[in-house]
Amino acid sequence: MYKFLDKQIGIFDFGMPLGLSLNPDNRWVKKADIIPWDEIELRYAKLFKGHNGNVAKPLRLALGALIIQTEYQYSDVEVPLQIQENPYLQYFCGLPEYQNILPFDSSLMVYFRRRLTPEILAEINEMVIAKSQARQEKSLKDDSEDTGEPPKNSGTLIVDSTCAPQDIRYPQDTSLLNEARENLEGMIDDMHDPSDGEKPRTYREKARRDHLSIAKKRNKSAKMIRKGVRKQLQYIRRDLNHVDSLLQGDKQLTDWQKERLETIKVLYEQQKYMYDNRTHQVENRIVSLGQPWVRPIVRGKAKSKCEFGAKLDISVADGFTRLEHTSFDAYNESANLQDIIEGYRQREGHYPERVLADQIYRNRENLRYCKARGIRLSGKPLGRPKREPDIDKRQEHCDQVERIEVERKISQAKGSYGLGLIRAKLKETSLTAVSLSVLLLNMAQAGKLLTGALKKHFFCVMSVARFGRIALSIIGILLSALT
């Protein structure tokens, strides 16, 4: 059940002890003004269709807590403690007055991430962008207006893809198989009853020694690794047979153990296939037992050739960032370019004049699509270079310089807003963490535009005042001359 608040409080409505007051120039006060809380609350309330049970936490508290966590990379336990100690964070989360108690239990952070899905956060992201653009247009309404017809295509769309690495252990084959073997041994221990007789033999001590003999070596040869994988596969095959025999009786596993058992079976089949065929590639390869949906994403970067996490497409238009596509499976980003351009047309009412993207986006299908709609797709032409190139070198250089904006957004999200390492443990909450990083990027951009508009207004006022002082001086000189 969800209960609406009377109204979203303002800065002067927030109760402070001893007659103190909040500073209007504080960054969290400004961030609270960027987000349209009332509109978002209407969307959030639709998630609670029942009218019975406990009242859910307000939207401003749930979203505010997630934004604070993403901003500072706090743990779930630390977030309510920081809100308890900081009145500005309490105002940002919508509390009516300062209170020295925990606003909620730390376990609710998981439910906040589950309820605020990537789809809802995408809508919130659009609301923040729309509010910022409306405010910017209001500040510029005194400028000269163009009464002519708008161009057919206008604007610039910058597109790029990146990977949001997941916080998992580096997936070595021997370590994955050893973890699977230990999980199977735990299942056997839980299902075994001493009254049934002797426990099935698992050779766990010998298997542990075999694993440590490889794990503790600094330099491992390919022959040594292959031998260690073969031994662990034999142990796992034996343990799987024991588990199946116990399940055929009256033994039961917990839901978590059933899910882990299915993951181990898939892992065993993949590792057995790679061992028999002497290869290191397999479809839908499992790199983590705890997060089996994570896939290796080959990026070929200088830091790491392969990353493990979600791959996502990002677009930047007018300084604002949008999350266009997210998937844990590897894909060719050029296949999503047309959908990204169509999404731009639905938002703006027209196609972009140009699209700045990597060379991988310049395939023949995308080039034909852009040419038919009068869109210039940046980059070098396909095929063998001509002897007399007709490429505008200056235009090509400008495109490359302007395309850096999307790289800067990605770097900011990874360095400041948690996109560089996703610590969420569930698939849906991991996608929520990615969407929150993009939302904070746009909140930062909206804050810059608001600051710029205030500066422009300040300088306009100062110019008028300066002109008034000059006019008064001239009038005084003329009066003195007449007298």
C-alpha cells in the first residue's frame, strides 16, 4: 500500500533544531530542486495496487537513498547512517524535519533497487532532462526568436558503447570448478542422514590439495592447468552422481541449492566440452557461479582485453545522456544504431543532422539508412582509400573532437558514479545500478546548466546596473553644464 504525502516540502519548511536553517546554496538542496518529485511519485505509486498492509516508504526517500548511495558508493548499511547524521541528506530524502533516528532499515535498500526498475529510472531520467530543458528555454526566452521553418534535420547525436564490469572474482577454470565441487559437497552434507549409513565418499581432502597445488604456484604451465582441470572434472562428476542418487530418494534441496545445482551442471558441461576439444571458447560461458548471467565481453582495451559485466549503448544529445540498450550478452553495437536514431526522432520530432560514432557503426546497412534520411554519419568511407580523397579533413577533425563528449560522460560515470564496478549481486539490481549512474550524470549536467543560467542572469543584471550608473553620470554632467 502506498500513501501520498501532503506535499513535497520546501527548504524553508524543513524543521531544524535550535532555530537553525539550511543553506540554499548547498549542493543537495540544489539537487533536490532538479528532480520533479511530484511527477515521479505518481508513477511510483502505481507499483502498489493493494490497499492493505504496511505503508510503503515514500518515493523521495527510496530514490533519494539510491542517489546518495550511487554518489558516494556507500554500502547498504552505511546509507541510512549517513542520512541520520546529515540534515541536508534528510531534506533531500523528503523528511519533514531533522530526526536523530534511522530513517529505514538497511535491508530495504534491496527492495528500493528492485522496485525502481531500469524502465522506471529511464522515465525519471527523461523527466529530469525535460525539466532542465524547460528551465533552460525559460532563461533564454528573451533571445531573438527564429520565426522561420525549422530544418528537416537538426542537432547532433553522439553514440558509443561500453561495459559496466561486475564485481566478481577473475574467472579461472580451476577456481570455478573448485567452488562448484565445494558446493556439491555441502549439498551432500545437508542431505545425508547418519541413520542412512555411511556418507558417500567425495575425496574432498585430496581434491582440496590438488587445487591448492595449482593455485599457490606463481607460474602455471598449460599442461599443469589442463591436468588440474581434468582432476576437478572427475571430482565434480562423482559428486553429481552422489547428489542425483540422494535426490532420487526422499532427500530435498533448498531453492537456492536447486538453482546452484543447475548452474553447476551447465558449468560442468561447458568445461568438459572445452577440455575435450582443447578450446577456450563456448557459447554462453559461465564465469561466476553466484552470478551466472554475467558473460565475458571482449573489448580489446589497453587495460583489459576482456571484461565481465553488462554491455550498454549510450547516446549523448545536447549534453544529456541516455541509456539506449543494456545486455549481459555480447552483441554488435552497430545493430542498435537505427533504433537509437528513431528514438531521437520520437523525442525531438525530427532526425539529427549528424551522428558521431565509432567506425564500427559505419556498415553498409547503417550508411544506406542514414543517407536515405539525410543524416551524416561521421567516419572514414568504406573500402579501399581513393587516390584523391574528397574527405573534408577539417570536418573530420571536428567530428572526432566533438565525439570525445561521450567518452567523457562514460569516464565520469565510471569514475564518480559507480559504473566502473557494479557491486549489486542480483541481475535486476545490477541493471538498476547502471541506470542510476546515467541518472546522476544528467543531474550533474542539469546542475551545470542551472548554474550557467544563474550566472547569465547575474551578469545581465550587473550590465543593466552599470548602464544605469553611466546614464546617471551623463545626466549629472549635462545638468552641471546647463547651470
